[in-house]
Amino acid sequence: CSERRAGGLSTVDASHLESLASGGRMPARRAIMVLATKQHTGKTSVSLALIQTARKLLAPSGGTVGYMKPVGQQWVTVEEGGEQIRVDKDAAVAHHYFKLQERLRLSDVSPIVIGRGHTKAFLDGEMPSLAAEAFEARLTSAFGAISAASDFVVVEGTGDRKS
């Protein structure tokens, strides 16, 4: 894959998706992560465009596309399985718009939500609920569920919130 950088975002060409769409072999990497060095750089827009493009490319072969925002900072409260849960607002939009609820639990699409000030508290060791082992286990479990139900996964990183 070739890589280009623009406006703090890193984009990767669609050669893996094109290979899948043409009936090619599943690439070793089935996911792409969209990252930036700060907030408000277009990560969500790029992620949604990647999902849409991947869906179009994989549709002829019946392939499926998943989405995950592992750590969210701005949340909405939704109902899932009879419970009220907090999920990232961008993840909720993608989940609804692309009808991912047919295959993916929203709690896996948005497994961890941290609020204002939590990043600093976490880094200062003041949040045992986000201990490395629990954090890793939750992310691994959520990504495993999404990747098992999807041929290709778009993972959207979170922006850096200093407060």
C-alpha cells in the first residue's frame, strides 16, 4: 500500500479493497486505522468515506465492512439490549447510517468512552477502571467481534483532548 499525508491525516490506497472486490485473496491486514495528531482534522469524514467506498467495492462479492471507534470522547446515551449505555456520538451516527446494527453491537463499535479530564486522570494513574489490562481486554474483545463479522474494518482514532 502507498501512503500519503495531508492535513495531519494519513490515507492509504485501496489496493487491498480492489483485490477483494475482484475476487482476490483476503489480504493479511483486514483493517485500516484513520489517525491524526489533533481533533477536528476530518477523521470521521475520512472514515465514513472509506466505509462507503469499501461497501461499494465489496458489494459484488457479498463482502461486509465494519467500523470501530475504540475510544470516544463525546458521547450520547442509547439503549442496547435493554440497557442505557454511553457511546461515542460519531460511532452512533456511523452505526445507524450504515445499518451496522444488523451485524455489530454498538457497544463493540464504541467500546470505551472517556469524558473531559479523563485523559489527564488516566495518564496520572487516577483511573483504575481504565487499567491497562482491562482497557486492552475490552478493545481486543470488541475488535475481535467486529473483525469476525466483517471482511474489512475501518477503525477511527480519537483526537487529543488535553483537558
